[in-house]
Amino acid sequence: MKKNLVLIIVLAFITFSIKAQKIQSPSQFLGYELGTAFTRNYKVVDYFKYISANSSKVIVKKYGITNENRPLIISYISSEENIKNLDKIRTDNLKRTGILNGEPTTNIGIVWLSYNVHGNEASATEAAMLTLYKLVTTSTNWLNNTVVIIDPSVNPDGRDRYVNWYNQTKSTPYNSNPNVTEHQEPWPSGRPNHYLFDLNRDWAWATQVETQQRLKVYNNWMPHVHVDFHEQGYNSPYYFPPAAEPFHEIITNWQRDFQIEIGKNHAKYFDKEGWRYFTKESFDLFYPSYGDTYPTYMGAIGMTYEQAGHGKAGLGIITENGQELTLFDRIAHHTTAGLSTVEVASKNAKKLTSEFKNYFNNSSIKTKNYILKANLNKLEPLFKLLTKHEITYFTTESTKVKAYDYQLEKNRSIEIFSNDIIIPTNQPKGKMVKVLFEPEAKLVDSVTYDITAWSLPYAYGIDCYSTEVELNKVSILSINKNIKNNLNSKATAYIKTWNTTKDALFLGNLLKNGFNVRFSNSKFSLNGKNYDQGTLIINRSENIRIDNFDKELLKIANNSNAKLTAALTGFVDKGNDFGSSNYQLIKPKKVAVIGGKSTSSLSFGEIWHYFETQLKYPLNVLNSNNLAYSNLSSYNVLILPNGFRANEKQFKLITEFAKNGGTLISIGSSLSNFADKKEFSLKLKKKEIKKEVTPTYNEQYRTQIEHMITGSIFNSTIDNTHPLGFGYSNNYNSLKLSSKSYQLLENGINIGYFSENTRNISGFAGSEALKNIPNSLLFGSEYIGNGNVIYMVDNPLFRSFWENGKMFFANAIFLN
């Protein structure tokens, strides 16, 4: 019996050894040596599937699909026993967070490695294949107490854009001269996704399909360690943690300390090879929407690794020291750092799981609840965001509490009503709730890598209050109610309020289907109900050419989830009757946007995404290189994204477009095309130059910070009697991304502006930059010939997360 058992064990070992030997390396599978070419996404997917089919330690699953129909896949790598018990490990971990009830009985560490969120940082995915191979074939001991999750390409669309361009462009053999074509990636580069969004800044806002689908898996696992693999300038050494200051105050000492431990382990391997690296510089842990910070605020050890290279490096490039940086080098560095991460996690698996559980004790958070007051239409986009992150909210009984008022910026007594929305910090993701909802995050260092303000109540334009008082849950509000309008053949008109992007979607659908629609230029009341300016009126008499008017209108309304009110008369209680000239006809708009190398790809992408996924209204993209050959007279609206710089010929074309009756919408830095030009009243606000002692060399950057604004929120005043301000109150919180300011228009209309007493209410703004904001322009309009120019100093579509700005854009398109 004993001999038979020994024989079975020996045979099993031999079988395993043969199977392991049969697993092909990436080079063997691909048919070329890894590092001699960039691999297209479909081949990467094939290799991961191949490993899964030939190893009992790997499971590969498709978790989504991109805008360009490329698969998003994820792989789970662990010991055979752990793979068999994968769901048990997962649910045990969710018990640690409180998402699931019960006590965990396993102590398996979970490490998630994300590659190629920026598509042209392309060594990452190549390293993902090699890391997978080495984990399965040579690092098996680490897998006994660790599950490794690998997402080989977070951004397949961007990656293939880069890879296809490079493979088509490179010399054979490749040329390492930095000045040649294969190192000069064209607009818009492979960095962003299909809609030209930076996916590494979308984790918290979840505006993109890649992020939305990934979060479902992430929430289902909640890993203990998450690494985001990147590339930076090709002359830079490798970067790994510990991260730079500022750290958000919610980050625990354990999270800080473990970053140091991982960094020291990496250093051991990098020192052995003589590879240069740096830590504690440049890459902070503050802005919540990165691939390192978002996991950190979800309890993980979130980290960014940066390899030299980026889109310029190609297969090899000569660096500043005269040596060549090759794709082989870049793959080796990323693979080493990835394996070192798994090693440290494996050695500390028990401590990782214990400290991870401790993170979800939220008793130390002083703010117990955030109270939201707004109509459901205004709240709906925020509800959808919270649902993506599996953050809960509820209603409570009517009561009075002491709370901090976000608008007044002080504590006062408020009354809570039964339809107010309560978001508690006493929930598993309570620390993330604090990060997203606190009015101002504590900033210990003004030198940061991104914006310093993002508070969701300001971003969504919702009245919010925070309280240290516990509130009881009464019910959970359902938001997935589909509106069903009823036919009323006696209605003389149908009325639709105007205050959300959903209303603009409805209007766009009406215009596309040939309906005549008007909007009110002033307030009115009918049947005891008050309506604000901007309210849409669809008159029966103006749509007689539409067969089955009621049926077609209600079909569009129901599909747009838009609530209509049937008006049996056009004779109003107060204001102007429906036949008045006060109700302006909205003509169908043919809209164009300028894209191409003279524009910001990010700004262009925000506009493109807004039209295709939210307005769902046709947008004509004009390449800046071909603008001279475009018949601009065939368009009603022309949008100039941030970054657009017109040459002399282009400037003449767009000016003539406006003079001939078109509407120009200028965003951000594209306003410089018109500033201080004699035909336009837009004037740059000059900064006062103060005489001061020249700072030392080391102090110069700190001194420059005084003149900068790094994503700070300012309160502005809105003239909501102008169509651009319809749907808004008199106050608007604007996210200011630049210190550049413009004077109030003398010959135009100042629709949004920063008053004499304005100041930033959240985020960092340098002391010198602050002096230039009071009495400056936010949104303005100026008539030029028969048309007009709309100036948007601050970008209302920024990263598509500043929800409260989007109606300004809809107003500029449809109501001007």
C-alpha cells in the first residue's frame, strides 16, 4: 500500500514537471523574442488564455469590452488549492471589510497588478506576460498564501493605437535616434482610451466603460495590494514607493510603512543589477482618482511604478548619458518590481489581511453623515456614481441637527426632511465617503501632481451638510424608476423643465426627430405650478406635420426618461402666454468641433464623449489641418477645445464664421485666440509684478507655486436671466484649473463672473494667483457681426466629472 502511494506521488510530480516544462514562455508562444516587438492586444489575450489552458494555477476571465470591441481580461494566479477555493478566499476577504457578514477563516494575501492604463506606456503589458510566466513556473512558493490578479492591459484601445502606429512607422532595424519619426508619436497618441480620456484619472469618477467594468471586479475582490504600472520620460530612473507627500490624512501608518517595506525590497534587486531608481518624489497620494490613491482609500497598499520610456522610447532610444534604453530593459525592470511586490506580500500575508481588516473600522471619523438636499433629477447622476462604488445611502425621519453648511461655510442648525438623502461614513467604504464628500481635503504640501479639490457636492451642484450626529436609516431610495408619460389629446402643449443633462438629451432627440420646440426666456406659472426660464414648450399647433404627435412625443419622452406636463391652455397664470415672442424657437443645430494636433486631446475627448454618450447628438469633427478646406458656413456652432491655437488663416476663418451668424464656443486656453484682439472685447487680466528678492535656486519652484492654481474650487455669480445661465441659481462653484484670468467684458455680457470678494472654498491656490481672480470673467458672450462668441474660462466638462457644469455647455449649444 505504501509503495503504491509513493508511486502515485512520484507519477503526479513527474506529470506536473512535464506539464510545467511544456508551458511556453512569451517568446516561444509569440514566435519572436519578447522585447523585439510590441505585441498587439489580441496576442496578449491569446497568451493569457494559453497559460490558463495549460496550468491549473491560472484562471482567465473576460470582465468587459472596450468601445472598440477589444476584450478586457483578468487572470487569477495562485496555488492549485487556492484556485479551487478562489471564491471562498474572495468572500472571506469581503467579510474583513464588512461588505459581507461573518468571520474569515483564511489568511490569503491578494495582490492586483494593473498594466498599461496609458496605452503608449507599452512595456507594461509586455512585462505582464513575462510576470505571469515567471509566477507560474518559478515563483510557486509565493502562491501558497497569495492570490495574484493581473490585468494585462487596462487600456487596450489606446495600447493598440500606439502599437499599430509604431509597428507601421519604425525602421528595420529600429533607429534609436530620439529625433527620428518612430520616436515622434502623432496626435492624439496612444495614451488615452477611445474617447481620449486619461483612464488613470477616472477611477473615482468612473465615466469610462473600462473603469465601470473594472470596478465591478475590483469591488468584488477588494485587494490588499494594488500596483499601477506606468512609464515616464525616457531619461528618468525607475520610480517606486514610498510615495511623495502630500498623503491624504485618511491614509494609515500601516499603509505608509508597508510602502517603505516594499520599496526596500525593490531596492535590493535594483541595487544588485545596478539599476537607478528614486522614491519619495513627484508622485503623491492625494487626488482620489488615480490607480494608486483609489485603492489606497479602499484599504489597499496602492502604488504607482514608473519606468523610463513612454511613447517616445520605442524599441530602443539613446538617453542623455549616451546609453541605449531598450524595451528589454523596460520589461526587466517592470517584471522585477512586480515579482518583488508579490514576494513581500507573500511574506507578510497574515499581517496584510489583519491590517486590511483594521482599516475598515471607521469609528475615528468625526463626520458621521453627509446630508444632501436637492430634487431627484439633480441627485440621480450622483446616485449612479455611488452605486458604481457600492456606497450606500438612505433616508431618515424628519429631525433637527447641528451641521456644517457647505454654501455658508459654517455650522448651523438645520432641519432634515424625510426626502433628504443621508450618506453615512458608518459603512464599509466610509473612508472613501469622507474623501469624496469632505468640503476640503487637508493639504500638508501645496506641491501636488494633480487637482487639489473635487468635493462631490460642489461638483454636482447639490446643497450638502455634514454632521457629527448619528442618523437612523428609515429606507433606501430607489433611483431606477422609469418615467411613463400619459397621452392627452386635449393638450395644447407639453411642458418640460430645464435643469439637467437628461433634459438636454430629450431636447436633442426632439430636434433630431423634426419637432418644433421653444424655450421660455422668463419665469411663468400655470395651474399653480411655477416654471423657471429655459422651460421647454412643445406646442401642438407647431407640430401638425408630425403624424401621431402625442404618441411620437411621448415615445421620445419615455425613452429619454423625461417627465412631461400636459398644458390644456396656453393662457398662463403669471408671466407670458405661450404665443408670446418671449418663447424662442430652438432650431436644429449642426455642431462642429475642431480636433487635431493643435488642440488638447483631453479637452477634445471630453466634448466628443459628452455628445456621443450623454447628449447623443450629432457632432462633426473637423481636423485642424484641414480647417481651410472645411465649409464652416454649413454649421451653426463651432467648438474650440482647450489648447486650440489658430494660425492667421484659421483665425480669419473662425472670425468670419461668427460674423456670418455662427456661434463660437471657446474653452480654456483657446480664449487666447481672442484676447486683446481689436475686434473682440476680451482682455487678459494683467498680473501685478511685485519687486522682491530673487529666491535661491532651491526656492524657485516653491515661489512659482504662489502664482499657480492647481484645481481649486471658487464660488462665482451667475446671471441666470441669460440663456447660458438657464437651469442654474445665482451661485455656481467652478473648478478653476489655471491662474490665467480675464477682465470682465465691457462690450459683451458677463454671464458668470468672480466677484470682488471671491475666494477659493476648496483646494490650493497660490497667494499671488488669488489676487487676480476677483472681478474676473468665468462665462461671457459677445456679439460679432451676426453671430457671437461664448467664452468659457473654466472648462465645464473637465474629465466629465464636474456634473454641475454640463448644462452651461448644453445652453451654449441649443439656447444661444
